[in-house]
Amino acid sequence: MQKRNVFLAVLVRRFQRAGRRGFPRSPEFSPDLPLIRGELRPARPAFPRLALALLLVLALPAFAGVREVGAIGLTVGNLDRQLHFYTNTLPFELVSITEANGKEQDALLGVKNAKLRIATLKLGDERITLTEHFGRKGRPIPPDSRSNDRWFQHIAIVVRDMDAAYARLIDHKATHVSTAPQTLPEWNKDAGGIKAFYFRDPEDHVLEIIWFPNGKGDPKWQRAGSETGAPIFLGIDHTAIVVSDTEASLKFYRDQLGFRVAGGAHNFGTEQEHLNQVFGARLRITALKAGRGPGIEFLEYIAPPGGRDLPPDARANDLIFWNTQLLVDDMARDVDSLRAGGTKFVSKPAPNLHLQIVRDPDGHALTLQANRDSVAGK
């Protein structure tokens, strides 16, 4: 932030000196003319250029941008049961189990007397966390939850071989959401040929396995799948969230948090209906990426209507509470920027800002975490 302030001060001084010199307005210059990339224009005097530069700098968002998407977290009711599923039905590797409680956890999660068991699991390069509140249990996922409800979130697990992955899920009697693996039609130029299947874990969190044909998805999955002895399950490509308004979500994730748009698609048809079990589904899909880590994917249901909002009394110990970890470089500045922008915070203000949980425009939880490198450098 200090570097930016110094730059602004220098720019303002140059702006003032240019004004005192009283540059005449060029007859060719019109502030109403649009700037067209690649078009050559006559040289313009310094004063208008400096004014434009100053306005552009002042308009830059204070948020420096998310450096990395880290672990994707699920809230669970029975950690032992869930661990058995994720390390047997699915081949996640258990990294650690920790316990946490006390005032810091209460302030972070916005609940009283939090007592947690947290398991960290790994698949490929990506990680998830399973958090059990054994002090104060929350509510289960509503039994009538549907894929177009706006609390919906899932992780997309990339597989090398869809048939083999599906056979493993069948052998372990995984609960279907999709009728069977679906291949998106070739007329869909953005998603055609992709294979996907939705299913549930024992506590009704929805998961997806996905297979990318050549030319689709992150090239890392093609490389990983072609290696000799590659496992069937490769890693996590993204977490998908249902949003009510793509443009409003872009203002938050792209303009405030600094994500970049990596792609998009419009999905509809029989295959989509069989995939997510929403009749008449028409989706606008937008893929976002940070510098590293899994992506975040918006699912906006253009049709049908009826997707429900996150309940206003939803808490961090409820099983519909997912949270996605975002690593940032300057927690204090970024928290101030989000508060000024009206972002809803799950966490209470704390003097030592290393972790803060916020909600996006539809209520999906994000855990801002100070990047270790930036913290070590202070």
C-alpha cells in the first residue's frame, strides 16, 4: 500500500506542474472519443494524459487479489464416518487430524463454545478439510435440497477413466444424484465431450467426478492422466457454487477479490437434466481462477425458477456450510476493503488478522487467510 501511495503522490505532483504550465488543448483531442485497441491516434498533450492516468489509478481497487485458492472445507456431522468414505470409497489421503476450541474459534466461526475436530485430506495436489463440531452440532443438509438451491456447492474430482471411476462408486454403493455418467453433447462448443457424474457422500454433500477430453479443461489433467501408472482419481479441478446473478458475483470475485475469468458455457438439454436432476435446467456457467489452486465455478440457473436462498439463520456448524480458503497477502487492507464494500462477515473483528470468514453475495463462505510468505516478511 505504501508503494501505491508514493506513486500517487508523484503522479499528483506531475499533474499539478503540468496544470501550471497550461498546456493548450489539442484540436484533435476529444474526451468523448472511445479508446480503440490498436488504433493509432495523433499525439496528445501531457496534461490530459496525466489527468486520465490519475483517474485510472484512483479507480484501482484496494484489494490486491487472491494469490491462491487453498483447501475446500466441508462441515460434517460424524468425522469418523466421513473419513471412511473419503479414504475408501474415494482415494483421498489423510494428512492430519487436529482439534481446536476457545475464543479465537468462536470469533472466527461466529458461534459460541466451538469445539472442532478437523481432518485435512489430500488428492493429487489439492486438499479438502472435514470439520466436525462436536461441541455444538448443527443442522443436517435439508433432505429436499436440489442442485439449483443457492446454498448448493460441490467439488469436481477429475478422473482419468470415467467408466472405472463410476464402477468404483457403484461397488461402494455411492448414492446417485445423476442417473448415470453424462457426456455433454458436441454441439456445446465449450463443454462438448466432457463426461460428468454427481453423487452424494453419507451426509448428503454433493460431489462430482469429471473427465476432460483433449482440448478441454486444464492441460495439467491431460498430462497427469497420460503418465504411466496414473491413478484413476487425479485431483480437484474446481468447486462449483450456485449463484443468483453472475454479474453481481463477478463484481465480487473478479472486481473485489481479483479472480480472472477463465472460461464459460451455456449448458442445457437432456444430458444436463440427467446430470443434476433439475428438469428444464438451463445454466450459465462461468469459470474463475486465481494464481494457483482449484478454480471456482459459477452455476447460474437461468431456468427453472424456484432455487432457494441460503437460510438467513444458517450457521458455521450447519452441514450446508462449505468454505473455500483464499490466501491473500495483506489481510488488514483486504478486510478493510471488503468491509467498506458491504461484504458480510461471519467472523467477528479480531486484533490479529490471520483468518477471517466472509460470505459472497449468495452466502457462500470464504476463509481469507494471510499468506505465510507475506506474514513471515513482516
